[in-house]
Amino acid sequence: MAQPEVKSESVGTVVVAGAANLAIAAAKLVAGLISGSAAMLSEAAHSVADTTTEVLLFVALRRGARPADARHPFGYGKESYVWAFFAALFTFVAGAGFAITHGVTTILVHEHSGDYLVSYVVLVVSFVIESISLARAVRQVRRESRRWRTTPLRYLRLTADTTVKAVVLEDSAALVGLLLAGLGVGLSELTGDELWDGVASVLIGLLLLVVAATLAYSNLSLLVGRGVPDRLRREIERSLAGLPEVQRIDTLLTMQLGPVDILVAAKVDFDDEATGAAIEAAADEAERRLRSRFPEIRFLFLDPTRSLPGATLRSRPAPEPPTGDPPTDPGAG
């Protein structure tokens, strides 16, 4: 059975985002120390948190793609969600915690020293770099959403590749945070009141809280054992029920084993007249058919079962599209 591989496009997206955040974090820190701006220092903490997050996401991709062994026969795909969850927690504690605390302190103390100009320069440069990183992630999301015949937003909401989701959300939050920081610094300079700088810092922290909570929830759901989206599940069921030897599907269970691995298990009522050889052939055909349409299905288990007393057979599904058709939208339904 083929072993999972690191998704190279996701690795590239994470590496680009990490390198961008590292450079931006250093620039923001220098600008924050020179200008004394709370919003700039909060943005520096934001970028440090994002950089650490990218490192953890890179680890997630590498460790999650390790081949299955005797102790982990289904592979290590779920470990990627553990590291991605740690990344969300770090964003919550280090990024949001620092930004909110420092912002509240600035509101209460109203201290500021230094030149505002350096803050504006760093904000503009950071915005350009973050935009480049986000553009790469968005291109990947669009390609994947076209493959699954869904919208980018729906794909992003339901995808099991939480590393890409993390990069898109964090880069989007970074751009919003830069705008908030620029607004806070600008209002503070215009009014001479550091209240606005502190408020901007608090808002940046709250923004990070939202991102961290969203990513944590998504990874926890996958760690618990989330099934595939409804539309994809229906397509799998239709494909199995379309085999000539199959009378009905009594139970169909699915689970995301990792970003690119799916487990499918079904209780199948085969035709009473079918021979053992015919059932074996049907099982092989089911595996071939499903994997040709959905390469993410790594494990398929079919359990022959008798029809329940008094159960009525399901009507035959409509003919399937040609094998080469791309998978159906996983986000609908």
C-alpha cells in the first residue's frame, strides 16, 4: 500500500510564510523599540508568534508524513494535527497575550518616545511582504478548490490540510493587524494621545485570539476523528452501491487519518447469489474505482453483511461519471 508523502506545495507555502514572518518580526521589533509604539511591539510579537507557528507547521507536515509501522498501522497523519494544535496555542499565549497586555499598559500609562516615521516605513514594507506570502497560499487554495469543485472559502473551511488553513488565516490576520497598527500609530500622532496606539494593540491581540481559537477548534475536531464532508461521503456511497454485486450499503463510516489520508469502512449487503470469487472481485473493483476518483482514500474495508429483516433495497444510483473525472466538492452538503 502506498505510503503518505509530504505535500510539497503545502511545505513550500509554510516555508515562504515562515521566512517572511521572520524578516518582518525583526523589522517590527526594531521599529517598535525606536518609536516606542505599543502597536508596533504587538505586531512584532504577532510576527514572532507566526514564525514559531510556521516552524511547528513544518514539523507537523514532516512528522505526519512518516510511513506506517507495526505500532501505528494507520500511519502518523493525525500527529500533524497535534503539532498544528500546539501552533494555535502558541499564537494564543505568546501573540495575543502579549498584544493585549502591552496594549492595556499603554492605555493606562500613555508613554511614547521616538519617531513615528520608522513605524510607517516598516508597516508598508511588512504589508507588501505579507501580501506576497498570502498570495501564494491563496493560489494553492484556489487550485485545490477547483479540483474539488467548490468555492475557495468552503474549501478553506472544511479542508483537512490545516497547515494551509493556518497560513491563510495568519497572513490575513497579519494584514488586518498591520492596518490596525498603522491606524493606531497615525491617530496617536495626530491627536498626541497614546490611547489609540494602545487600543490598536488590544485589537491586534483580540484578532489573534480569534485566529488561534479557529485553528485550535479545527485541529481538535480532526484529532477526535472527523469524517469526510457530506458531499464526498455521498459520492463514496454512490460509488459502492453502483457495483452490480452490491444490493445495499447498511453502514458507511469515514475518517480523516491525516491531511491527505482517508479511511473508509462499510457494511455491505452483497447479492445472495454472488459467489465468493465474485464478492472478492467486487471488493477489488470498489477499491480501484474509489482510489481512481479519490486518491486520498488510503484504506477501504468492506464487511459483507446480511440485509436487516424487512429492509428494502436501495434503488440503483445514477451511472458514475468517467473514472478520470476530478473528485466531487467535499464542502457541499
